Amino acid sequence: MGWTEERVAELKRLHRLGFAASHIAAELGGISRNAVLGKIYRLGLATKGASKPGRLTMLARVGAREAGE
């Protein structure tokens, strides 16, 4: 599968929420972790040394977003 606008938007959303590339690849389906990492790099979303949120913080964000908060 290619990178449609919808898939890129979903990649950006999941990346912003702090999900790992392997999780993003599984969510999108049909692409590898390395494809996700490459796309993140080409989109300029990759940041060296950025701290990543803890798992509970990440899950809280997802829950709040889905609840419309």
C-alpha cells in the first residue's frame, strides 16, 4: 500500500501521540516499521533526543482524544 493522504494524517496523529514506529506500522497495516521511520524522517517529524512520554501518559492522551476532550 502507498502513502495516501489519510494514511499520512494517521501516521502524523499516532506519531504526535508518541506511539512507536512498530505500533504505527501495525495500525496502518501493509507497511513495515522501517517504512514508517523513513516517512517520519522525510516529513521532518523526526527529532533527535526528544523525550518520549511514558506509556500511561500516552494512553491517557489517546483516551482523552477519543472521548473528545
